[in-house]
Amino acid sequence: MGRAFEFRKERKFKRWAGMAKTFTRIGREIALAVKAGGGNPDYNSRLRLAIQNAKGANMPKSNVESAIKKASGKEAENFQEVVYEGYAAHGIAVLVETATDNPTRTVANVRMYFDRCGGALGNSGSVSFLFNRKGVFKVKAEGHDWESLELELIDAGLDELKREDEDMVLYTDFTDFGTMQKALEDRNIETTSAQLEWLPTQTKKLGDTEVEQVIKLVDRLEEDDDVLNVFHSMDMSE
């Protein structure tokens, strides 16, 4: 089996293995949600999703409450959402979502990771046209009549529904993200995760050695506390 296949299988585990990093990322998602819509999840759909994602990551309730309180206070850190674009080695397009209180620091770090791993940081718009932004919801597969639900959720913007291990994954256009969220809430369907993702319109297959170079960049980026998500156009199939 190729290294890309092994990487794909290990990806979820590696992403959540560092609990400190995970909680930092979710804490920043909560901070951004509170900044955008206040600290009451009853009136802030983005915060409700952040809280649900925290549950999915086994983040203690006390940590979640502390993050909301901190983000609602006068001393709250002023995080900004910034997306960086560039190319990894071998022409692989990369999008990096960040939440930062110091964009100067963050862009310097992101540029350094690209440079040291054989890539190049580009300008805004340099690779985003190679991706589609989609809402991605994960729901436990068991306990639901998905044949009926699929028909119902099409009206809420469902583009695609597929099985992934024990979850059902629902895809919508990013403009239908809120509509789908409400449709699931109205049906008391609890998500294990929900977020906007950049999905490549085309992917590129690499050899094992080339894959290693791209993986090195992705890992370096994901280890940075300012980075929320990294998306790329490398073919991760077997």
C-alpha cells in the first residue's frame, strides 16, 4: 500500500491525538463564535455548533464554559479569521484556515513552513478557485431512516449523503450551512461534527516520496496553535 493510503487512514487519529492542540483549536472556534454572535448558544447557531464539536472531541464541559466566559469578557482576545493560500511541493494546492490575535506572527510562521517544506505561500485567491467550500455534517448512522431523511433534507440543501465508518456524512453548499443546521436541529438529529470545509475540485496523485514532502508541510501547519484547518488537493485514495 502507498504512503498516501496509510496517511489517509491515520489522518483522523493524528489530528485528534494531541488533546492540548485540539482544545486550543476548539477554544478559538468558540471565541470566534462568541465574537460574531454573543455568548448565548440559544441565540448563536455558530456557538451551538462549536459546543457540539467540543462534545465530539470529548472536551470537558468546564473547559467549554470557561472558553465562553473568557470570550465574553472584557479581556477577551481579539482573534481574527485569516485564510492563507499557497502550493506545497509538486504543485499541490493548500488552503490554511487560521484564527489569530497576531496576523504578523501567523503569516511569518505559515510562510516559513511553506518555504522549509519546498512550497510557496501565495496571494489571496491564488488557489481558492481550485476548491469548493462545502458544509460538512457528521451524524451517527445508527438510529435513523436515512432513505426518508435524504429526501427531506434535499429541501434543506443536501448535495450528497454518504457512509463513513459509523457516521453518515452530509454535504451542502456553504450558503445552505445554516439551513441544514436548523433542519437537523428541528429533527433532533445531533451532529458529531459540523464545519465548513474546502474540498478540491481536482486532486493530484503523487508517489510515496512526493507524498512524504506534502505530509511534512501539512503536519507542520497543523502543529501551529494559530491554525484551525488545512485543506489540500493531494489524492488521498489508495
